Amino acid sequence: MRYSFDSFDLDTVAFELRQQGGAIAVEPQILRLLIHLIEHRDRLLTRDDLIAAIWQGRAVSDWTVSGAI
């Protein structure tokens, strides 16, 4: 799936974020978070939703989640 917003293109199959044609270096976990937020943009996601989806339920601090966002 490919999403375009502003000057960015997000390719979920290639697992790549591009801006104006150039690849942007993004940590894999941050990219997974971005993909998850975009794919669920039609609803409110709680911190627990994000932890379950991105961190697979592992115990993480509030700072970890906030920092990733």
C-alpha cells in the first residue's frame, strides 16, 4: 500500500518513507508507528492500542511512547 501526504510518500510494502523522491532514514519502530497511525487514521488510538500494536504489549515507559510519536 502506498500513502501520499504533503511532500511525503509512504510505501508499506517497501517499508520506506520518501520525500520529494529521496528516501528518509527512519527507525523501523518509528516507521511501524507511522504506518499504524495512518492505517487507523479514522479512529482514536489510545496509548494501550499503540503499545499492543507497536511494542507487542511489552512494558514501555510513557516517555518511550511519547518520544516515538
